[in-house]
Amino acid sequence: MHHGTFSETRRKPRAVIILFLIVFIGFAFSSGWFLGKEQGVRAAVPRGEGLVLNQDEVSETLADNVEFGQFWDVWNLVKEKYYQQPVSDKELFYGAIEGMVAAAGDPYTTYFDPEAAADFQSMLSGSFSGIGAEIGMKEEQLVVVSPLAGSPAETAGIRAGDAIVMIDTVETYGISVEKAVSLIRGEKGTTVVLSVVHEGDDVLTEVSIVRDTITIDSVKWSVDEQGIALISIFTFNDDTTELFNNAINDILSKGATRIILDLRGDPGGLLTAAIDVASAWVGYETVVVEKEQDDAKSFSGVSAPRLQGIPTVVLVNGGSASASEIVAGALQDYKFATVVGTQTFGKGSVQDYRELEDGSAVKITIAEWYTPNGRSINETGITPDVIVDFTREEALANHDPQKEKAIELLLAQ
């Protein structure tokens, strides 16, 4: 069972379910938190230089073909033979754990040293220093999920779907998402050069981006003269539920009769926020189903369906991931909305994030997400009811065919 309130996550040690990972360039941001049962997870950090580990403390439950003594042999060889001494015990320790976790072969299962874990946590404030884009892994290729609106990345020409081939002079082949983030992040005012291949092209383009402070306003809304409310959610974070409720109150007070929920380029965020948003249409019905190794559990809505019955269109694209896919999938399954746009990213795996005693953390994929009707989100994504492309040329010309189709569908109802 994963229950609790967000305030409980301030206690240490803790276990937190990370529902869907998209990484904000500038540091690692886990899209989607959900409080789990606290467990006493501890990191046995070596104390003092010159420490030699021995095999006596190794578990006897290892497979017969695993000679764990070899770990200590290599540890001691590096400590004794490496030509630049002294070798830091702590760096060896963190490096060993990072390699062990990476051996699972899953880009979203990873280890954070204390500095990286602190950066990871800071994203929840909604303000950070970086270039303002989300990156992920697609078919073993490092790609841009989506640049944030008005961010340095977007201004410099980075687009959703761009394949990142090099970060400065470092090739990205075989790199982890977290390692890429550590290379891209940096101080405000400094420059990073990304060598990218734009989606649909075969030309390598160098893009210089000046890092800046990025502040995310997670929800914006308006109502036009036709009574169509446009609610745009850019990420699901700490302030999303409150802002979304403010949006509902405002659009209803202004007599909105139709709704466009724009989730394009939204990389995801807090599960609680995703459930709160979906609840406005689905009420107390199931919003999403989590399937683990031999178990499945449902997460239901938490509030009355104040927007149910109001004609709604949800806009999505390849930059819509995780929490966005959960919301879009639920509204689509219950036929409370028509989904318009292009195939979503397909990030529907669940990560168990645990803070360790020394400030480091580990994140392990433990489950996948399914829509209420049992459709897999992970790798597959959400297929729109009405597929409408949005080309780079149309964007540059300020022409939005997806939004135009949404208005057309709504006015026809």
C-alpha cells in the first residue's frame, strides 16, 4: 500500500514511489511522486580512507555462480595499484553502486550520489537553473521529450523529438539519462552545446544554449468569446492542484461551455496532481492501474466530477508523457473527452525512489501503468482519437492545426 501525505516525505529515511521519469535538463527531475510506506533503508558508507572491505559480511544467499569476493579483490587492487593515489573510498563506493544499479539495463533505474539526489529533490520547488527541456530515452537513443515554453532550449531551436548525439564534446551513445543531465546542467549564464538531429532530418546540427533560471507556472487558463475554456498544464507539480482548482472556479464563473485541456509538451509530475486533474471528469472512478510483478492495484479519483458533461478535447503530442498520459488515457477510456494530436511519449513505468541515510538515493523500476480499460501506457503511449500533425513550419508560422481541430470538434457538439 502506498498511502500518505506529501508532508510525510520530509522524514528520513523514506521510500517514495516515483511514477514516471522525465528529466529536466539542468538536473534530474522525477516526474511523478507518490508517498510510499517508510522503510529503514540505509547506506553502508565506508568511513575513512584506506578502508579494505572483506567478504565476511557478504550474504550467503548469492547465486552459486556469483563470486562476490571478486568485488573486494578489485576494490583492493584499485586501492593498492592505481597510479594516482590516494583513491577515495567514497568515490569507489558510489561508483560501484551506480554500476550495479545500471546493470539492470533500464534507463529509469539509477543511483544518485548525494549531490545528484539533492538536485533531484530541488525540482519540486518549480524553479531551477538549466536550459528548460525534458530528456528521456527512446529506443536506446537520448531524445528531447519537450522544451518548456519560452525556455532557453526552445528559444535556441531545440524541439520535441530531437535526438541528442553529443553534449559539448561527449558522445551520448550508451549514456544514461542521469549522466546526460549531469553534463548538461550548469550555472546560469554558462553555455552548453548540444549536437542534435531534428526529428525527420538526417543532418547533425550544433545548438548553443545559454543556461538560465527556469520558473515553471504549471497551469494557465483563459476563456474566449465562444465560451471555450483553454486550460494548459505544463507539468504536474506541487502547485498544480491548487491552480487547476482555481482554473475550474474561474472558467465556470465565466460561463465556459466547452473545454480544451492542453497537455502538449507536458512531461508529467506528481501522481496526486494527475489524479486530482482527472477527478474533475471521472469523479471517484479508477484513474490508473499499477501492475507490479504479481499484483495490480487501482488508484481512484478523489473529488466530485465538476467538469463531467462539459464537452472536452484533450491535446497531446510526443512530448506528453507519464502523468499527462494517465490523464489523457483515463478521459479517453471513459469517453469524457476526445483526444486530439499525435502519439504520446509512452512513459508508463513506475519507479521506487528511496533516500538513503547519507543523502544518496536509488530509483528502481517496479511496475507499469495501465489505463482504466487495461491499455498499457509504457512504450506504447496514448493514440489520439483524431490524429493531427503539427509541423515545425506551422509552428514557426504561428499556425496551430491541433488547437483548430479541437475548436472545430467542440463547436460541432
